[in-house]
Amino acid sequence: MTTRKPRRISHVMNTKPSATRSGILAGGNWIIDQVKMIDVYPQPESLANIRSQSQGTGGAPYNVLVDLAILGAPFPLYAAGLVGKDELGERILADCRKFKIDAKHLRQTQDAPTSYTDVMTEIASGRRTFFHMRGANALWSGSDIDFNRVKARIFHLGYLLLLDELDKPDKNYGTRAAALLAKAQKAGLRTSVDVVSEDSDRFAKIVTPALQHVDYCILNEFEAGRTTGFKTRQADGKIDPVSLRHAAGAMLQLGVKELVIIHFPEGAFARTRKGEDFWQSSVNLPQKYIAGMAGAGDAFCAGVLLGLHEGWDLQRSLETGVCAAAASLSDPSCTAGMKPLKTALALGRKYKYRPPIEQAD
């Protein structure tokens, strides 16, 4: 195995960002996380102590948009989804007002409560376990969005496998999520997706059809492995760079048009449609800095989407992603640890990056 310095390109896109479109529209799961810090994850019929608890944001669009707002994204942010007509739903709408997120397509319903998740986080390890109530998210189909009238440049959808209506079959596109993404692309938006880390065999059935209508696929190593069948970690638990490359290549073959990015605690790997590979190690944070990992994936996604929207070179976008993730790790909730872009990037300079990830020839 040899280690190479990643190649750089000025822009990963085949075309420059549209001058007539600006902003990110994020749709999907809107969740209130009830974060409980516990001393140990208990075995069945045994007890664990809740040392503290807090309430925070949850779900791909909620986390990504709030993170982008705190990072200081210089473009409009748009929300799409469904929440209940209840206290938690009002809190979400209040956050949209606070962070200047356009909530025109974030609607309320009386047919289901706002979704929530009990996040059990072990204090010592930062590992978390989720107990999820789907609520109003299960009813959202995205059918109310007129993409021809939406001004955003990118449509980010998440999480596949956790949106009941969109995970249903579609006779023309395979799934309703795929149909929604195709509709966005036809209107001129770039599309981006994220997937939930579900321990099931549904990935090929639900994720694969969507990939044909995705420009940017951003997911973690577990999700990439489940989608493609490659084992992304070796027997000793280390990242397998060869399998990562194969998994990214497989997703491009399945239809992803521009870019596949796979993130993991040690860093991130990206492969473009042109076959260019990029590696970025994560920030080498001290263990005492890490308060929780619940929002790291969405924070990484927010950092990368910021770069993609602005047309940065891919290496810079990946570095922004890992620094945004590092900022997120400072708080047990998903977005309370996020910092302005300059402060987040300073974490990389302060703590440096992990050793380069080995890239096998």
C-alpha cells in the first residue's frame, strides 16, 4: 500500500453553478431529538442512569440547514417537509425563523404528531442509540413542491429508508423518492441525498432506484457498504480503502451523475464521475473534546454542500466537511456545537488532522 497526495481540480462539476439559481432546499425528516446522556447502555432488564438530558434538532434537512446557517452560508436556505400542529412543530418553525430559513414548503398537519427521537448517548464513548417515532414525516411525499418555481440550486433529500411515503414503490421510477428527485432534476436543480444507517436489507430496493436521479450522493461507510455489498472495513476494524473505492465506483455505475462522497470517523473519500479520487483525514480531536456524535454526519454534509454550492475545489469542500463535523462533536445534540466557518476551520489548524488514510493502488 502506498500513500499519495490527493490530486486537486479547480471544480468537480461538469458545468458551472447556475447563475439563475441560488440556495439549498432541504427536504425530508424533521425531528426533535431528546438527547439523554447515560452512563452505560443497559442489557435487557437492567438499568442505566440518565446523567443529563437536552433537546435539539434532528433529521437531515433540519440539521443541515441549521448548520449551514451557523456556518454563515451566503445563500438562501429553504425547508421542505411536514410537522405536526403541536409544541414540537412550533419549535421547529421557530428555529426556521431564528435562522432565517424559508419555511414555505415546511407544512403542518393535524394527522400526525411531530417526529421525535430519544437519543441515548454513552458518556464515555459518545456512542448513541436511537429510539425513533416517525410521526408526520411518514406522511410527507414532497408532492406540494413546484420545482419550476423553487429558486434553489440544490435539492437535498434525506433520509432515504426513513420516509414512508417516499420509500414506497413507483411504477416508472422504482420509488417515489426517485420520482421526486427526477422531478427536481428536470426543473434544473442539482440533487443530493443522504441515507439513514438502518440495519436491514432494504438498501438495494430503496436506495438504488434513487441513485439514477442523484448528482451528489453523500453517505457514511456503513450505508455505502449496505447499498453496494462491499465490506468497507477490514476484519480488524480499519477502513478498507480498496473497498471504499469499489463502493463509490459501484454507486456511480448505478447512476450517480457527478460525485459520491463516503464519510467515516477517520475522514472522507470522494470519487467523481471522471474517476478522480480525493481523500481527507478528519480532525485529530482529543477525546475530552467529543461530547457526542449524533450530528457529525449531517454537519459533514452541510460543510460539503456549502462548498459544492459555491463551486469550491473538492479538496476544500471535504476539508470544510470534516471541520464542520469536528465542531458538531463538541455538543451532544446535533447542531448546538456548530460554529461559524472561520472558527470551524480553525479546529483543523489547532488540532491538526489524523494521519493520511492509506490509499491502495
